[in-house]
Amino acid sequence: MIPPAFVDFYGDQIRWFIGTVINVKDDPLKLGRAQVRVFGVHDNTKEIEDADLPWAQVVVPITQGIHEGKGQNLGLLVGTQVFGIFLDGQNSQLPMIIGSVPKEGDTNEKAKANYPLNKVYETERGHFKEYDDTEGKTRIREQHRSGTNYEMQDDGTRRTYVVKDDSLVIGGDHFTVVVGNDEVSVTGNVKINVTGNALIAVKEDVKVTSNVSIDLSAPSVTVRGDTVKLNS
């Protein structure tokens, strides 16, 4: 049904605004909405408490939509400067956030050195991801606030650093191919538990050295070679 007058349609009375996000965690509907203190409307009066500000709906891009629990809500932070409209015009009770407006001081320090080629996403607690497109220095890095991280470098090298324990559980088979050399250094103890059989096939020489005794106790131990030496 067409309204009797265009003024009766809410879209004809839109009022735009710029403001600062002051609350994102207490949305009663858990829809990613935010309370915004709008410049010129809420910032020049002490009569409107933060808790009384209306909850602003957020326009979500089609690449980040959400429906019936699937998808992702936006991640606005307190202090973000945003741009939007009041759907109810001068009444200013139905705010809708259309986007954010970065202000001076918002640039991540990690992104400044290679700006604007280094794209950085960092959380409130210090976890971050970097996608650096700098010519000759391209890399991808993901780091936990503890320091555990991995980095893929320009030549394809991947480096992983774990500050504490590391566990890998595989429900099926595991197959590893190393074209170059492989070296494992352990300052503590090593224990290998094999429920089934164990086969180590080596084309060249095998050398086992130890400063203490070597125990080869097992139901069956087979050692074959042109020359086999067991030195005590």
C-alpha cells in the first residue's frame, strides 16, 4: 500500500549523524548492536545517561551477514567513531550505524611501517593477524598474546614458535615428506609408544650413540647390515 503522503514514509525523514560507540557488550538481543553518543545530540547534555541511549542497529555487508545463528556479527569496539542515520528523523530514537570513520590515533602501530600494504587485525587482548603485501617482504603472521605465533615469509618459509606446550592429535593417518634434511633437538626426554609394529628403513648408514646403556629388549629385534657393531 502506498502511503497517502510521502512524509508518512519513514525513509523521507532520515537524519544522518557521527558519534562515538560507548557500549557494545550489553545488547539485550545479542545482535551486534551498539549504543552511540552522537555529536550534537547526546554530547552536549548531561541529562541523557549512557544506559538511556538507544541501541543502534548495524548495517552488515553482504560478505559478513548473519541469519539464524549462521555467519558473523560485527566487531565494533568501544571508542570507535561511526557514521549513521536516524530512521525516525528529528525524533532520533532509531539510530542505524552504516560504517566507521577512523580518526587520528586509530592506526595500528604494526601497520605504520609498511602502510598501507600491511593489513593488521588486532583484538582487545593483543592477539593479532598481519597480511603484508610489501614487495619482496610479503608475509602472513598470526600471533597469540602469549607470544606463540607462526609466520609465512616471502619465499614460502614457515616459522612456528610455541612458548609452552604443543599437542597434535590426528584421528586418521599421518604422512610427512621432507625433501631436504630433518633434525630434531630435544633437551629433555623422548618417549615413543607404538601399539603395533615399528619399521625404520634407511638406505645409507645408521649410527646410534649414547653415553649410557642402550636397552633393546623386545619380543623380536632384528638388525641387518653388511657390518653390524654393538660396542659396549
